Amino acid sequence: MAMMRLLAREDIGLAVLPPIVVKDELESGVLVEADRLPGISETFFAVTMERRFPNPLLKPLLARNLLNLA
């Protein structure tokens, strides 16, 4: 996403990016949103390792997300 953001800022052409990635550029007017693509989505995954001192607040969140993947 960072590389796409830099290419978009250099005014090389069009870039398909989530608005949150270029939020500052859109607000300042450096970039302009040409169109929206409502049918496109992207999935992100996180890899976690067992920690020596686990955060008790993350346990329910990770457990819920693991159930959604099954």
C-alpha cells in the first residue's frame, strides 16, 4: 500500500487504493477520488505467536476471529 500511495502521489496515473491509505492526500487536495469500486474488497490476515506474557484483552478478540475463519 505504501508503494501504491507513493506512485499515486507522483501523478503517474490512476491507482486503486482504499481511501484510508491516502486520507491525508485526499483532504489536502493532492489527490482526487475519481470513482468508487464498491464490489472490491481485500482480506488481511495477522500471524500471532504465543507470548510469554499474553495480553488478556486480546484473548477474546483472537478467539472470535479464529471462529470466523473455521
